Amino acid sequence: MYLNEATRRLMKAVRLIDTSEEVISELSKKISDIASETEKYTYEGVTAQGSLKNDNNPIERGDQNPSDFFPYSPAIGPFNPIAPPLKVEVKNGGKYKEIRAFGKLDGVYVGPPDLVQGGVIALLFDDIMGSVLVINNCGAMTGTLEVRYEKPTPIAKELSWMGKIEKIEGRKIYVSAELWEEETRTATAKGIFVKVEMLS
């Protein structure tokens, strides 16, 4: 885990760097050397967000934390350095289990000044809603994703996401999600996910 945390820290530092070309050139050489060393251990087979080698993909997830069963997810995966360090929880919401996610997005995810880039919000919505399906043992793939941006979402503020299944009709699963900054809802999402044979 420490390697990914260190890499996240590095990405933020690089994104926000403000120094001379000389210092940037020196740091670039050091980082390139580290990358070359790390690349010696690269796995080159089929990969997945559920495991490095696509060899650990049980269908039944139950109450397992989504960050555990999708450790390489680009949105909630602790082993993926581009994923923000969110805390994800499974909640019993009645007929279907729901997901809550909490955390801050730093300078790596900036779009407009001091605001989260809209595509990052869409990515997180898609993965959080997809995780809702998995914890309810409804493996499916995104068919449509509609995001409504209601307010600007700030960088470096505590944010919370909520995702839940609305209804299931045959192969179609209707999912919704919300994004909040304290008492302000900044975005909502609706998705239609389609069950496919390999995931059912």
C-alpha cells in the first residue's frame, strides 16, 4: 500500500510544482530512474480492477468493502495510484444494499480553479454505482450514465457520495447516486446497467 500512497503524493507534488526549469530537469531524471527500476517488475498479462492478474473474481461479494474487491479500480482502488483515497462503506438500505464513500479530492483532480473536473466526478459516479451492483450480486456493465452538475464541487473539501439501486427490470438495473459537500448537493447521477452473461 505504501508504494501507491507515495505515488499519489508524488503525483500531487508534480501537479502543483512551481520551481525553476533546472530543478524540474533534475527531478525528472530522478523520477525517470525510479520508473525504469519499477518497470522491471511490470506484469504484462490480462489485468482487471478486481485483481492484478485477473485471477480473483468471485461473484458473491456480500458485505465486502468495494475497495477490497476492486483494489485496482481507477476510482476507489487503494492499489491504483490515480484513484483518490476514498473511504467506502456498505450500508443496508432496505431491499438493496447501498454504498457510501467519503474523502477529499486534491490538486490532481482540478478542472476549473479550485474545483473538481467534471469528468472525474463522472468516473467516480460510474464506479460507485457499479460497486453497488456488485455488493447486491447483480453483475452488470454500464449502458448509460447521466450526470447532472448542480453546484461546483470544491477541491480539498470533505465530500460524500451515495449510491443505490432504484429498480431491476429484466436485464436492466437502474441505479442512482448523489455527491455532497457538507449540506450542499453538488451533483447527481443516473445509470442503466445491463446484465451480461459473463458477469451474472
